[in-house]
Amino acid sequence: MPEPSEEAKSVSTSYVAAFKLQRAEQIANRFGEDVKNQMLSLIGTQLTTTLGPNDRLLRRKGTSLVLFLKTTDPPAKVRRRLSNAMSAIRQQYIDVGSKSALLSVAADWIMFPESQCPSLEAVFAEVDALLAKGGPGIPSGAETAG
């Protein structure tokens, strides 16, 4: 009996990762909405470096990004990849009017298996609930049980 191919052996898993810009309100109040948008754009651009051909990244609720990943990698490897992408940003020069400011760009984020939600609406409800907690409720790079 022929042995299954490597592709057949590997089972892909779908994950959802939600990212929320840290200090979004303070940034918008001090530097303006455009700076907040630039920071979210930097995070999004950096996250696109981790995307596979079937992955999707979208903006959610103004200060958040949601990433849908389909991968054969184990959860620890996916978390490490996302963590490395976020760590690569750290500080960036952001245009503030006619000047530039060196600002710390960071996001709280969480990852969970998409299978823990029965529908797309349930996925977004889960993401919204997690993002509503904010800061300390979302340890950077945490993964929910599931």
C-alpha cells in the first residue's frame, strides 16, 4: 500500500489573531487620527510579511486588525512568527504634520483556533469581546485555550 504524501500527512489548522493598537486614544488625542492610522498601517504592513497564500488580514473596529491564518504549523510556531513580526516594529518615525516623531508602535494581541467558534459571526463576537478587554486582559502573544 503506498504511503501518503507529505502534503496529505500535514493537516492545516485555521487560527484567528486579533491585534489592538496600544494607547490608541492617547495617540489620537496627542498627535491626531492620522498618526494613529499610520501606526495601524505599520502594524498591518509588518503582519503581511507573515501571510501565506490563503491568509487574510483586515481592519476591525478602528484600532484593531484581525488576521485569519491557515497553516500546518503548530500553534507555538505561529505565535513565534507573529511575535517576531510585532517585535520588528518597536519604534518608528511617524509623520506628525510637517515634523516626524519617534514613537513606540505596539499592539496587544491574542490568537485562538477558528474552530472554537461555530460561525464567522461567532469569530467576530469573540474578537470583539477580547478586544474590549484591552491592555492587561490581552497579554501580548497569548493564545486562548481551545
